[in-house]
Amino acid sequence: MLKNKIDIIIDNLFGNERIKKLGRTSMEEISNKIINILCKEYNKHYIEVSASEDGQVRGIVQYAY
């Protein structure tokens, strides 16, 4: 269910075509945008988001308060 929710978030942020319109957005920026939405929606105090563009290089962002 969470994967489906994240897919919807990504579609809303970057378009729902097969190839997303990310521009020069970094993996960390994408992760931060997802974290902001998930924290508000689920009222969570710790979230970790990992994003990968090619399965090899990825960015990880952790949010805790």
C-alpha cells in the first residue's frame, strides 16, 4: 500500500508518464519532497527515503524529530 501511495506522490510531483519530468532534480531533493508529504499525511517522526536512478547510485535522506 505504501508503494502505491509513493507512486501516486511521484506522479503528482513529476507527471504520470512512463518517463518522469525530473529536470535537474537530485535524488536527495526527490527524497525530501516525498518525506515532506509522508510526514504530513501519516504524522510520522522518523522516515527514511532512498531514491535510485539506475539501481547503483542512490541518495538516502533520513528525517527525524
